[in-house]
Amino acid sequence: NGLAAMPGVTERFGLRLLRPLLSVPKARLRALLGARGQDWIEDPSNRDRTYERVRIRRLMPDLAAGGLDSEALSQTAARMAAARMVLEGAACELIAGAAFFHPAGFARLNLNILATAPDEVALHVLGRVLMTLGGGNYKPHRRKLERLWAALRRKNISMTLGGCRVEEHSGGSLLVCREARNLPEIGNIQPGRRILWDNRFEAFIDAGRRSGASPVGLAALGESGWAEVVGNAPGVRQSPVPRAARASLPAFRDDWGILAAPHLGYRRPDVWSAGSAGAAHIRFFPRNSAAGTGFCVA
């Protein structure tokens, strides 16, 4: 991926970055701007030797003398970009056929389908799924993914990686869910304001909350929260959310405990009937999607 160089289009959370001049040499850009009397800004990090790219650029004259000039590097980057696009396309097809994402923020992977794919594609898929469900901004390290993939093929495993728990279930099903640790706590959510929790969920409370009511925060349900919810609503035990994924579910809380756990269909009756809060909403809205937007060089 690194050898594919920088993409022409990059999708971020709520943002698209366009780089239409990547293929234009810097000298040509400077000449054009100089001829037009247009000033420009030099990126100071391009002179900072703490960056590896700067140190490599300073070696370019010696590399060029050995035949590895800028043109050769550009050709290599173009080939790597083409290979990356093929890999990502195959990974997207595999995700579509082998993965099911639940609105409660966990996924089931068909291990039998995953095992039919080339290792490189399967590793890419595993990395993307772990990044999405673990709330991270990067895939786990390659060597760690390889160890996980090797363990999966040996069957009967339960491992953690990338902030996720990975468990094999019967019938070749693989459960991937967020670990119940290092999860954020947000206090006093303002009604009507949307927040992003753990890079995975968008949450908000309707603006109809009564003035002076207990502040509402958002945190992981946890084992104690699950016990509280079941104590108030025993029918929650029939929820389709698997046990391994329950503790990491986001739940609204106030001074008296769990106010609502939307993914379990739970709302504390005494508070909601009294009208002290508007409806609480949570939706699975990960900052990084499993399929991604695809590498683009145009």
C-alpha cells in the first residue's frame, strides 16, 4: 500500500480530499506559478529530516546514479497502485459475500467463504473489519493479522486484536465484536446535538428533554449495566446481540443508572413515562467503513 504512493482522491469521515496535480512535476508547477506572478506556500515538513520521506529524497542523487531515478520510482508506484486497486476490488467482493454487519456494531464472517480467498485478500478483509469494529483509524500490523489468520485456519479460537474480540462459532461462523475495554465515556450530552462515540456510533437525544433533568451521558453498558437492564426488563435476555458483544454496547446513563440501551430495545420505564427526556437514538455509523472507498489514482 505504501509503494502505491498517494491517491488522487481520498475519502475521510465527512470529507473528500482531491489531489489533481499529483502527476505534475514540482518544477513545472513553480515555473507556471512564477510566470503568472502567483505566490505559493512551501510545506515546512518537506525539509524536516525527522520524516523518512525527506531523508529518502536527499538520497535521490545517489539512487539515480544506480538507475533508481524519479521516473523509475513513478513507474513502480503506478504498478503498485494498479495492484492495490485489484486487491481492494477483490476484498470488497469478499466482504459482500462473507460478512454480515449488525446495527449493534458487531459482525459475523463466513469462515468457509473467507478460507477460499487468497491469503492476501483475506488478510485485507480481516484488517478492514477489525479497524471498522474496533474504532481504530488503521488496520492492525501485518504480522499480527497473519498470526490471527493462521489461528483461524486451525479452528476453535478466541483471540483479541485491534480492539476487537474474534470468536469462532459453530457452522464456520466467526464473530467479531468490540472489546469491552478502553471505551470512551461522554458526560452531559446536550439534547439535539449529535456525537460520535468510539468512532463507531452516532448518538443524540431529541431536543424535548425537560429543563433541570439529570444530565445524560454515554458509556459502555458493561457487565453491571447488563445486570441492571435484565433486572428491570428480563425479556432483554432474548436479544439477538451475542453475549460477547453486550458489554461494549453504548448505553445512555443518568444519575440513577441506565437510562436507555437502544440496541437491546431497553428504556427505563419510570423516566421515559415521566417525560423527563426526549427519545435517545444510536446508530451504527463507523468512521472507517469495512469496504472503504477504494484506491484512486485519477
